[in-house]
Amino acid sequence: MTIEIAPRQSLATRLRNNFLTGLVICAPVAITIWLTWTFIHWADSWVKPYIPERYNPESYLQFAIPGFGLLTAIVLITLVGFLGKNLIGRSIVEFGDSLFNRTPLVRTVHKSLKQIFETVLKDKGTSFTKAAMIEYPSAGLWSIVFVATDARGEIAVKFRAMGRDMVACFLPPTPFPTAGFLVYVPREKIVPLDMSAEDAAKLIISVGLVTPPEETVHTLADKRAARRRARGAASSPSSAEPIPKPEPPAPPSE
């Protein structure tokens, strides 16, 4: 029985390996802190100039409070959403929309942005939460897409006239998935993935280097299968409570 002894690494090799290990540990933390700090300062630079001095605590303190503008914006947006649900607030919002809709050039931008936010936020339970694969850019080559929604409006009418059931998908590029392509794909040619949309985004950004663990994918697949079984059981007639049959009318008394 022979025992193999690993060759001893040189000092330069050990230093390089230690540096790379430290870089793997420190780089994500440093970049995350830098991005968060930059976003907070960006939000503060937009909001703080509009806060009256008597309501700004920095006017009474000798130091700045990072994030106060961002916190103020969150509170104001939440308050506007609360007021927009009642009758008076809804009337004010509709009046503002009518002003924008009567303004040339502005109405096009306002309508487009409003439709985008309504679609993304109100339909967030079904839009861009499913990752899938399609054959693109040619047969035999596969790309990862995010399923947006079924074809709607005039596009859906045209597809139905052709006898096709199409789904709108977003095809993100690598490594910057924020800009991409809108493609309509036949439903039968979409291969759904069990991985989450977040894991699919990581896979795209990392150029295929970061893949989700198989345990995570299997767990998500089991949860989705359980939800499908629960929905099927809830919609099946056997699971519903039997509808009582009406009793026959009593014979007339003589």
C-alpha cells in the first residue's frame, strides 16, 4: 500500500490562493454595501430638497442622517396608496389622470408607464415569476426566458385567427438581463423550469457559472406539484360537498 504525498505548494501559490479566497469573501460584501449606500444617497438627493427645514431633523442636528429621504419617500408613497383607495382620493387620482391624458406627448408616456406598473404590480403573482426554455435563436439552441403573460388585445385576436395559442416571454441577454427582447412563443414549445425566477436570473448574469442546487430545484418542484394537486382537489366535483337533493313534496292530505 503506497501513500501518495501531495506536492508542497510554494509560498507564492499559497499567497495567491489565500488572496483569491479572501476576494471571494470580501468582494460580494463590499459590492452589496456600495450598491446599497449608493441607492440610499440617490434617493436622499431626490427627496431631501423638498422636505421643509422644520421637518428635517438634519436642520437641528450636526450630522446627516443617511436614509431619511428614502424613509420619507416610502411613508409618502404608502400614504398616497392609502388615500387613493377611498372615494375622495380616487377622485383626485382620476382628475390628475385626466389632466395628463389631455396633455400632448405627456399622455403617451403617462399611459405607457401606468400600464407597465399596473401589469407588473397587480399581476405580480403570475408575471415574470416562471422561468422556461425556448429554442432560440435556431433549432437545437436553447435560451432561458421569463414567462410574462398570455397574448392579449389585438395580438391575441390575430393569433386566434391563425389558430395559435401564444405566450409572451421576455428573453434577457447575458450578462445584463435588464434589456432584452419580447417574443411570442407557442405554448407547446415552451419548456417550463422548476427553478425560481431568481435562480434563473443568477444563471443568466453569471453566464451559466452559478446554477441552483438540485435540492432547491427539487424542493420547488415538489411545492408546485403540491399546489397543483391542491387546486385540482379543490376544483374536482368529488372534493366538493354534495348538493342535497330536494325532498319530494308531501302527498296532499285528504
